[in-house]
Amino acid sequence: MEPKQIREGYLVKRGSVFNTWKPMWVVLLEDGIEFYKKKSDNSPKGMIPLKGSSLTSPCQDFGKRMFVFKITTTKQQDHFFQAAFLEERDAWIRDIKKATKCIEGGQKFSRKSTRRSIRLPETIDLGALYLSMKDTEKGIKELNLEKDKKIFNHCFTGSCVIDWLVSNRSVRNRQEGLMIASSLLNEGYLQPAGDMSKNAVDGTAENPFLDNPDAFYYFPDSGFFCEENSSDDDVILKEEFRGVIIKQGCLLKQGHRRKNWKVRKFILREDPAYMHYYDPAGGEDPLGAIRLRGCVVTSVEANPDGKKSEEENLFEIITADEVHYFLQAATPKERTDWIKAIQVASRTGK
């Protein structure tokens, strides 16, 4: 029997020879991980066996690269992958860990857990806690904070984090809250913003997390950015980044000149409604932006040349300025989800 396919999608992989980072179509099977140069390829570029392998997440070997995890095989070969955002990385990690455990126990992979629900009072699920902290109504409020002539957007203070943990009864006291907050920071669920919090993480303070109103932090996929003595032109440029992120992930985008298709990481924001796209292999600055206010988005069954397309799950965005963007999702459901999210943003955003 063929191994069961568990998960698939775009991840950025570090090459084993030239150490360059490139987007790959990655497929998790019951017994290993296959990676392809393109989703449409019939043969994988390589295969990583999971039996006896170890997993490291978060992997912080590459400085500014976020959402990286490492798989080390029994032959001590390291394979590095980078997800587009935190929840995506955690989903891959959960399934890889479960697949590895099933191999060790001689079991079949199944998403439905047969284990009885057991309450573990001393164990805290950091992933679930992170989602609660991000809740738009009951979570931690993201603010624009000013310090040392800099404006930190979409962030919050260390004291606010501890206050929330205590008031939400996630911890019994501030000291326990400090321990949990440090774990969230170490696992990548929180990121430091500003010199004070960054110095604490680098080891110049006793605790990596600071219960301090002058220590700033942010969620890794919140759209955080810092402004410093900006001119009026800079403020106008930054306005498009102020919107709340409502969806993100990798899609194939067709170039306007060469008409070739490349994997791009997209971040969709509303109010103002913009869709920025990035090189998934690296770079903090976007390659371009699509203004969505007043746009039209529809699914496409033929390619831009008018011929029947062999590519599936295509959709098109036509902006108010009549610029056409052709994009391709990995699955029909993903295409539908993107179209619905873009339609909502285009109606409600500025």
C-alpha cells in the first residue's frame, strides 16, 4: 500500500549544498516527507525518512528567520523548513510529531485521538493560550506605543501580558505569570520590540521576559512595525500596513511581464484593505501591494491567454485601477477561502 498523505503545502526549505532558501511543495506522508520543486512535478527532489528522526521547533539558528523548524535524521542530516506564519508552523509540527510517534508504536496515523481526556493542572497548552491572548474581544489589546521618539505599532507592554494572565486566571500570581510569559517568548509566540525587551532576551537581564510597562512585545503575525521620525511621505506609505491581518499564506502569482509563475507569501489586511506579497525565501520588505478597495475577485477556469488552463484553483483580482492579478491556490477550498476573505476586505476596508 502507498503511504497515506497527511499534510501538504508550500514551505521554504534550506538547500543542503548551496544553503540557499527556496519555496518547495512539501508533502508529509506516514513514513517520511517528500519535497518537490513545483506542486505539478511527478517526482520529488528528495525524501526525508521520519523513523528515528528528531524535531527541533522553534529553530533559532538563523537570526531573523522566523517560524523555522529542523528535522534531523538518523544519519545526522539536518533539514530546515520555514513556514509562512506561526499557526502554519505549529500545524506541521503537530502532524510530524504524531507521524513519528505512530511509526515508533507501529500504529496508523489518525487525526481522531482515541486517548481519553485527562486534565493536567500543572500543564499549560501554550498554543491554546496564545490563541486566547490574540482573541479580538477578550485577548490582549494591541496598541501603538511611543518611546525614544519611536512609535511601535501593534504591540503591548510586558506588564499588560502579566496582568492579562492573572486576570484571566491562567496563572495564580505574577511570578508564575512571568514563568509562562518567558515560555511563550522562548517558543516564539511572543516577540520583543525595543531595546529593553531585546536586551532581556539576549541575556543582559535575569529573566528573558520583563514584567515592565516600558518593555514592549508583539505577536509574530500581527503586522508589527516601528516608525522613527517619519516624514509625511513615510507616514502615508506606512498607512497601508496599519490594517489588521485577516489571512496569510503562500500562493502562486503570475508575473505581469514574463507571465511566469512564482510562489509568493501573501498577507491580507483590512481597514485599510491591502494585500502585500513577499519573497517567501526571505526579505522583510514586500515585493508589491494590491489595493483591494473596490476590487473584483473571481475564480478563473481559463488561463490569462483565454485558453483552457491545465492549472487548477486559479482566481483573479481586478483592482479599481483595472490592474489584473492572477493567483493560484493549492486546493479548491483554499481558493474559496481567499476569495471570500478578499471580498470582505474590499467592502469594509478604506
